[in-house]
Amino acid sequence: MHFARLLVVSFLAVLPMRSAAQEAAQAPDSTAADSAVVVVRKPTIPIVPFFIEGIEDTFLTATLEVPEDRSQPGGRKISLHIVIVPALEKGSGLPPLFDIAGGPGVSATAGAAEYAGVLRVHRERRPVVLVDQRGTGESNPLRCPELEAVSKMDDMYDPDAVARCRDELAKTADLSHYGTIDAVRDLEDVRNALAYDQIDFIGLSYGTQVVQMYMREYPDNVRAAVMLGAVPLGEEIPLHHANNAEAVLQRILDDCDSDPDCGRAYPSLRREWSELLERLDAGPVFAEFVDSTGARSVEIRKGPFCEALRSLLYVPPTQRLIPLLIHHAAQDDFRPFLQMVLAGGAGGSIAEGMYLCTICPEGTTRIAPDAIDAATARTFLGRWRVDQQMGACAVWALAPAPDADLAPVVAEAPTLFITGGMDAVTPIAWAQEISSRLTHSLVLVIDHLGHHPDGLEHMECYDAVIAQFFEKGSVVDLDTSCFDTMLPPPFVTE
């Protein structure tokens, strides 16, 4: 998921290019070592202003055409959509910040509006660059509407629907060229086209894999990086989703037991959870769900139910609802649960075709079938999610990525990791593993933080520490005392 707390943006107008747009995106001057002449690099692509509905700031946009297959430079081209959020102050000397979206499959530019609000601190002294990764947003998006419209109470991947989307996308895209290494080379082309020298990076979740790979491929071009909810290159996603989610769920149950109000409201929560799982093991149950379209009966099977529950573990506010949802479901009242997972309808921000083009060759198809049971044993989710995704990837039929593309990164650029003690997707150990090979790195843990950077008191502390790191360009002597104020909301007890 994208670093920003995502908003959907609406482009109202694109104005004619003017010199101010070029100046706002301009790289710092560079001076030849043996000459007093200042050589100013200028962007090689047009940069024009545009506006976002409801936002007074003027942002900038650009398009860069790149080969889909770099071994065939004369072949099909992809137009990369770029948004540049201008700095509020000029002449700071800080390099531009490239914000890398997660997913994989999320549009980076969809979060541009956040930089006029809660993320404003990150553009005070330098521009922020958002690039829709190939296959997302407005960069030749690989959307699968049929897959993206699937209800959370259904199987994630119907093989026939996967095949239909694969065949349709293959008419206009070579699906073997939408992986992370392709995206990294695109980013390098963007850096050059915008005439930047060194750049800073921030990435969340899958975005941290993009950052790592760029650091490996172009180490001299990275001044500093922040990784949020870091994922090692070559991680066999989603093999460890079940175990990571189980660890956080168990802590939620423990925290409820020790919380006076939650413990009093749900004194038998663990027994209720166990009995609920046993009931779903025995077969599906049916419950009524009411929304704006009326009332309907919903079949609840264990696999989709547990995967939907896992999705509620991403942020503290929904984590603190889990005891209430379990308690009601154990009493045969699934209405609160269904309201949470179905009320928003199906669909989402991820381009499912791009997700499969990346996650299958770089993660899922690398899973050894005989490793699944051991990795998912004694978890509420079990092997359901892995089986769903492996089935989809078998139909998508992309070869595993070369091992060299996914090799661990060794780098010297200062790198800050921030991870959550309540992250049900990317555990602290993953950040520590990556950090162990980076010379100048530091792992910070926010005890109550989930996978997405949201949902705690004083979230401004989170962005302040990140801004402090970038300003210093070092992990040494960061003031993180405000982390102690980042507390979760209370448990919901009716």
C-alpha cells in the first residue's frame, strides 16, 4: 500500500507548460570539479501544471515513454504517469523524495493530494515525485475488473476469470515485463529525464522491495531511504501471511484479556474463537446482510471468512474491533462482521493484473508445495490463501523471476526502517534481516502500529521522525521520544 493515506484524485485541468513548472522540478545545480562554470541540468520531458479538486496547491505532471521490453527498444512503449509535488521552499539542497507505492498494484499518483495535507511536512524543503509503476494508475494499467469485483465472502481467484483476464491483457501487454526489475529501470529513466542527481526514497510494504532493488542496481544515486513495513526481496508471498496474522491476533486476544473493559465484556473470548473456528470447519453457515440494495443471504465459509478477518488486522482501529466481531459471530450473529467487510462493496485500489505479474514470478511460484503445511500449521487462516494464490499463479503462467533479480541487497546509503509491533503482514524480523546487510541503517519499532501508517494517536510523530531523518541524512541521534505517545484507540465493547 502507498505510503500516503490514500485519497482518490480528480484532475480538473491541465494548463499549458510554463517556465515555473520547469523551475519547480529542477534538480540542484551541479558544478564541474575542474571549472568555475555552473552546469545546470534541465528536464528532458515537458512538465505542466495541473490541479486536484479541492486542493489549492498547483501540482505538476509529466509523461515519460519507456520501452515495455528493454531488449526490444524499437518495440511497444509504455507511457509512465508522473506527478511532481513542488517544494514549499526553494534552495534547500535536499534531493527530491520518490514515494514508492505498495500493493503491488497501487497507483502512486492517487495519493498526491495527501501532500497538501497530512504529508505536507515532506515537501517543505524539496519536491516529492510520484510515479505510477508500469501496470498501475495511468501507466498502462493492468486491471482485471472481474477479479477486482469479487466479494470478500467468495474465493479470491476463479481460475476461469484469471484466464480471461490474462488473455485480455496479453492483447496489449507482454505480461512478463511488469516485474520489479522493470519498474526499477523505469525509475532510473524518470530520474534522468527529470535531471535529478541523487534522490531519496520512501516505500511501504511492496514498495520497500522496489527501493531495495533500486539501491542494489543504482547505489550511487540514492542519498537516503526510509522503508515502512519492509519485505525482503524473494519473500515467498503469501506463504507467511497465516503465521504473521496469527501472531497479531493472539496479541489482540491477550491485550483484550488484560484490558479491564474488554476483559469484562468478553470474558470467554478465546473459547468463543475456538468454537467459531470449529463450527466453520464443519461447513458453511448462512447469515443475512442488509445494505442499500436490500437484504440477502450470505454464505460464510471458513477460508474467505478468515482471510477477510485477516484484512481487518492491518490498522489499529479495526484490530480493536476484533473481540466484538468474534463475540457476536460466536453467538451466530455475523451482522457486525459482514457490515465491516462487505459494506464498502467489492473492488479496491490494486490493479489485479499487475499484482499477479509481480507477485507470481517473484513470490508465489517460488513456494515449495511441501512447505505450505508447516508454514501455516496451527493458524486460523491455514493454507487457504496460499492455495488460492498458487492456483491463480498457475493459470497466469509466468516463469519464476531469476534468482539474481531477488538477491539480498548490500548498500551504504543511510536507511531508516519503521515497523509496527502489531503488523500482521510484515514482522519486525523482516526489517531486521534487511537492515543487517545495510551499513548505515536503523530499525525503529512502534509498539502498537499495524501494517498501514495510520490509526494511532499522534500520527504526526511518525511523519516528524521520518522528516527528521531525511533532514539529517543519518540514523544517528534521532529523537523518537514521541513514539511513546502513539497509542491505539480503546477496544470496542458494544
